[in-house]
Amino acid sequence: MTGLFDGSTLITRYLRVVRQVTPRKIVNTLLDGSEHVQIIGTEVTRLAIELAVDLMGREMIDALDASGGLVTVEDEEGNEYSGRILEKGDWSKMRRGYYQTTLTLSIEAVV
């Protein structure tokens, strides 16, 4: 069951979660035109989330974004992730009292 939680408080169940893995690469072009690729450290894993919430959920997400609070996300496969909001897109109104946005979450723990 999918969901975005603040502690044990459900913010919304209406979300789409995509796990993104981004390796740290340094690419140098050599004098002969070939490229040298270096992988530095371990890859960064983040969650890209699209969600819809009511007004109370919007206020909770804005507060968590401002305070750097920890949120928990459960995806469609039942995996639980804890992390903090790195980026939040602009809010758009879906219909009266309901809003949607996108979030990028850093993953601090897989529960």
C-alpha cells in the first residue's frame, strides 16, 4: 500500500514513486578525442515522487520541507524509505481543495 507519512501520520496515499540511482561520474576528454570516465564513491539513490494532497497535506509537506523533517514513503512494491525533502516543485491546483506537486527525497534509510 503506497503512502507518504510524517511519523505515523498519513499525509497522502495518492502518489507515484520512482527510485533514481545516480552515479558520480567525472568524464575527461583526452587529446586523442577519446573519453576517460571515472566513477567516484558510491552512487546516490533518491526518490522522485509525484503526489496529490488536500489542503492539510499541503501544509504538512510545506512544513516538513521548511524544517527538514524526516518523512517515510511506502512504494507500490511495499518497500519503505525514510528521507528528507531535497526539492519540492511548485504546487498546482487539481480541483477545489486538492493540490499536486513533485518531490525529490534523499534516502537515509530503507526500513
